[in-house]
Amino acid sequence: RVRGRSESLARQFDRVLRILEAWGYVDDWSITEWGEVLAHLYTETDLVVAESLREGLLDGLDAAELAGLVSCFTYERRGPDAAGPLSPERWPTRELATRWRALDRIARDLNHNEDDAGLSETRAPDPGFVAYAHAWVAGEDLADVLTDDAEMTGGDFVRHVKQCIDLLRQIGDVAPAPETRTTARAAADGCFRGVIAASSAVGR
């Protein structure tokens, strides 16, 4: 049984390695420059985040837009009616809608490669929290952010924003473009206010 499990792990490792080689994160058993970036990302959708950085999808946005786009990597619809990612009825900016389409393409390409390799597919990014994150970092009050939304509770909002903050801080450390690092840190700071800051203080 131990030998069988070891062989299964070895096959799994080889499949993952093939994906990383094909996408340019590993080269002849050496980690590439972008492999180093990937190694410092700690999120379920790490490879999609790294590819988005490499394609410049996180560059040239303001803090609110970047928070909105980054929330796609951390947010996931849940509940009995959660049939997968669902785009917002109205995008906060046209640029965010454009960036989302490119991000979604990356995720779909990766899923196809993972499926071909016999690996479980990486969870699809979900734009369902984009409008919330954008409005919050733009300075709107919590009551206005959650108005007319019976499904998003205050507790869910706090949890999703905190997940977004964590990834924004990681991007603030690893993004190749200095401007993007600065914007990511500003977006994380913009998220950390009001009920978010208060809940963090209570948790200490």
C-alpha cells in the first residue's frame, strides 16, 4: 500500500511538473524567474495570479480597480444555488470588464492543460465580489456597499475583504512593476478600514 501511494504521488508530481514546465515556471529542474514569483504566492489560484502578473493584467489600475480584480482570485460563491462564477450586473469600470475577460481566458487555458495532464482543475476565478471590493476601497460606507443585497451578510463581507487584503499584500511584495506593488499596498490599506479594521482589532 505504501509503495502504491508513493508511486501515485510520483505520478502526480510528474504531472504538476509538466504543467509548470509548459507554462515557463520550471526549466530543466530549475525554478525560473517567474517560478520565483509563483513560489511566493500563497493562494488556491496562485498560478492564475502569476500568469496575470506576467501578462500585465494587474498593471496600470488604480487601487479600487486592483482590489476589485484581485478579489476574483479569492472570492468563491457558495450556497445551494452557487452554480459557479457569476459576473456582476454592472462592472464598476469598463477596464475591469476587459481585464476580467483576459483573466478568465488564462484560467480556462490552465484548466484545459490540467485536464489533459490528468490533474484536478484549479478553481475558476469568480468576479462576484468585484463591485463590493471596488466600492469599499473607493471609500463608500458599508451600508451603501451592501444596499439592496440580501445575500451578502456583514460577516461574509468582512471575511472576503480580509482574504483580498492578504493577496493584495502578497502582490505588493512580488509584482515585477514597482507601480503595481505600490498600488497593491495602497489597495490593501484602503480595504483595511471601518468594520474590517475593527474586526481585526477584536480578534487580537
